Amino acid sequence: MQHLNPALFRSGDPNFMTSLARGIEVLSSFQNSATGLRAPTISKRTGLSRAVVSRCLYTLSELGYVRQADDGYYLEPKILSLSQTYFKANPLLSIAPEYLNRVKEQAGESCSLAVLDGSDVVYIARSAARRVMTVSLGIGSRLPAYCTSLGRVLFAALPPSEQRKALENSDRVARTKYTITDSDELMKIFESANRQGYAIINEELEIGLRSLATPVRDQNGAVVAAMNIGLQAPLVSEAEMLETMLPVLSDAASELSSRIIL
């Protein structure tokens, strides 16, 4: 079931620019789309009328953020300028590659850094050893938090009320036969991850994928990101992963945390 953004239909607040919110939502609808998107598809994804979508696309095209082709609309390179301020202002991103690369070299597996955005995790840095998922991951890639090790570590840092709310706003579908979708069971997993200082998933996101994550904290101890290792499940057991790779990941996350000044 699609969760429509209530802000797109917000009224009664003279300071809130609904048109701006709708334009941003139209831009967001291009996520994970390798082909052009037509207005009817964007309308279905956003819940906005075709007339509103068409006006947004026209404006974005005039500003240089999208272009129209025979098979639909595409994002233009100018869209990248919107992310540059975030990458320049986030202190994590200037120092994280050193530690992600170290984990990759020591563990021989891909290492990623992600933050929580609503009910999703967003990858903000990555050092890839080899591809272990059918989905290609890169900077800006999003995955559902409830069934990822990164997401569970980040959820674990939230107050229980916020955990519950995030789960309610998440489409908790069974990605595989092993995926845990029950909110009460997930709340217990978050509690365990908070207590243990790590989260591990076994083929819940994708068959054949095992992943381990630990938190990254700022100088005040608040969790600001999560770092993980992903590998092919048949190659290393859960026990082996915890024994050999958790210390490597935890040490790197701890050292990265000690250097964060916000």
C-alpha cells in the first residue's frame, strides 16, 4: 500500500508552500528510475493530479532540473547541485572513506555508511569490494530500514514511540521468506540491537545476503549514522561473521566516531 505524503495536501498554514512541497515530491518520484517517467506514472507515484504534475514538470524543466524526451522526463545534471551543500557540510563525509576502505581491506567485503531518512536508510558513503546484491548500491541509494542491518541499528537509537511510528509509516513487505515484518517482533530486535551495539540480518532483504552493522556516534554519544558489512551468506556463517568481522567494524566505527565534531 502506498503511503501518500500528507504535506502535499496540507492546508491552513499560511507559511507552508504546498506548491514547493509538490515540486520536491515530483523530483523524488524519479528515485530508482533508469528510464524516462511520464506524467501519469509520476501522478500515480505521488498521488498528485496529472494537471499538478504537469505544471511541476514544466517549471522544473524551465529551471533546468528535468528534460522531456520521447519516452518521458529525465533528471538533468543540474539536480546534483542540490546535494553538494549537504556533502560539503557533513563532517562525516570527509573522514569516513578512510575507515570504510580500511574495513573493506581487512574484511575483504564491501563497507557502507548510511543515515536514517524517515523509514528508509540512505547511503552516504560506500567502499565496494564486490557486488553481493542484485540491486546496485551507490551514494543516495535508499533501502527500507526495517529489514536492513543499517536500519535496525539506526532505529535502535530512537525512542520506542518514534520506532513504532516509523514502522507504522513503513511498507513492511516480506522481501524474502525470512523477512520479519511484525512490528512487535521488530521492536524487540531494535531493543536487542541497542543493547548489543550491533545488528545482523540473515537473508531478510535478499536471499544470499548477510549483513552486519554498528552505530557511529557524535561527541555527545548520539547515533548519527551506521556502518555495515555485507557479504554472501553461504561463504561465512553468522557466528564467523560476529567473531571475525564485528571487531573490525566496531573498531572502525569507534575511531570514526571519535573524530566527528558537529
